[in-house]
Amino acid sequence: MGAFSDFALIPEQGVQPQMDQLPAEMQETIRTTAKRLRVNDAAAVSAFGAKAQKDMAAFSDIAVSQMMSGDIGPLENMMKTLGDQIRACSFKAGAQGFLRRMMGGTASLAEVKAAYEKAEPHISDCANQMIDRRVALMRDSALLDRLYERNEALYRELCSLLVIGDEAQRQATESGAYSETDLARLDRRLQDLRITKTASTQMAAQIRLVQENDRLTCERLQAALEVTIPLWKSQMATALGLARATDSLTAEKRVSGEAARGIRAGAAELASQTKAYEKAAAGSPKEQAEATAEQLLRELDEIESSLKEQAELRGSSGM
């Protein structure tokens, strides 16, 4: 019965329209339908709303199966793995040496590359699993939408049955043509339908809750895929660039230092050789003069000795 198809009923609110809230034409249709219910016929009363209850039972099985398939464990494992791998790339924490830790020394290029190459396969695997899980959640959400629509139709059907049943009960009570047994049987039937309507209300609320959880999970996955992982890769790219620049600067300083030391050593050697040359060059004329003077003195001594010998020889001859 789609008597309330034009009403904005919200199953999870559990609201049921009352007879006096309905348009006059609909009220007349409900009264006519209620008169056709044979209150004194046990089979007719038992069949009243039986199809809706059967549909609700089948629908509940489908809904439970769908909700049981949503295991949050693997998702939590993926998020934990992602966080662990990102934290594992904190290569500064592994800086060796007291001075390096105190001065906040950066990691070398080799350390950064090793950290990235170790974490990247695990993070890529997490990203692929997150993409698959996000697609699955979106597919589940679409299925839950269809389940909600089906439950809403059942809820409207149950509301229609209850309004008609309440009207049939009112008419039967006012007519006085039915026994207490007949009226009690009808009342029990209406109570069963109210319980089924309550189940439909609970099911609608549960479906919306699962959909909201799925929506939040999709947002978390989207944030991880579009923010966390790209940010991590950006930071790793920056770290690699800084490490490469640091290594290049260190190598340049080392080469510059060695070159400076070589230049200073060469300059010192050149200065030493220059001084030695200047000293040697300044001392040559003096040494040559001294050698010449000594030679002249020797020659004078020889001449003097020769003169003395000649004088002695002449003295001897005169005698």
C-alpha cells in the first residue's frame, strides 16, 4: 500500500501520520479499506501485513550481511602501517654522535636515500590498498542507499497498514459486533506490526550510521592519499635536495681547504727558497774577496821569503 508515498516520512525518526493529519480523500480511502478487513476471520487478520513482515525479514538478512562485510580492521592496519613508515623516515633521530645530535646535524645524502628507498615500497603498497578500499566503500555506500530506499518503502507500507488497522480496530470496537477474542487478536496483530515498524526505524538509523562512518573513512583515505603521502614525498624531495647540497658544500669545503693548505705550503716553500737564494747570492762577492785576499797574502809571503833568501845569499858572498 503506497498510501503515504506523498508524505515526507523519515524512517529513522519513527514518526507515523495520524488519521486527522491526512487529506479528506485519503481518510475516506482508509475507512473503506478498513471496512473490508474481516476482524472475525483469524486467517484474514493473520494475513494482514504478513507480506510486509516477510519483506522486512528478507531485507534484514541482506542488511546484516552487508554490514557484517565491513571490517574496519584492515583499514586500521593500513593507517598504522602508513604512520609507522612515515615515522621511520625520521633520519635526524638516528644521527650518530653526541655533537651531531646536539648541533642538530642533518643526515647525509646516502642516509636520506636509504630511508626513502626503504619506506617508499611500503607506502606505495598502502596507497594502492587505500585506493581499493575507498572504491569499495563508495560502492558499499551506493548499495546502502538502495537498502535505505527499500527500507523506506517498507516503512511507508507499515505506516499505511497501522493507520488502516487502527481504523479497523476503532470501527470494530464501536460496532459492538465482534467478540473480545476477535478484538484481542486484531490488537495483537497490530502490536506485531508496530514492532516490525520499530525494527524498520532502527534499521534506517543503522544504515545512516554506517553510511556516515563510511563517509568519514573515505575522507580519511582521501586525506591520506591527497595530503599525507604527497606531503611526505615533498618533504623527502626537500630532504634529498638539502642532503645533496650539504654533501656538495662539504666536498667543496674539503677541496678548498686542501687547495688552501697546498697553496700555503707552496708559498712557504717558495719563500724559504727565495730567502736561501738571496742569502746565497748576497754572500758570494764577500767569499770571493776573502779568497782573493788570502791568495794575495800568500803570494806576498812567498815574495818576502824569496827576498830574504836572496839577501842572505848576498851577505854570505860579500864575506
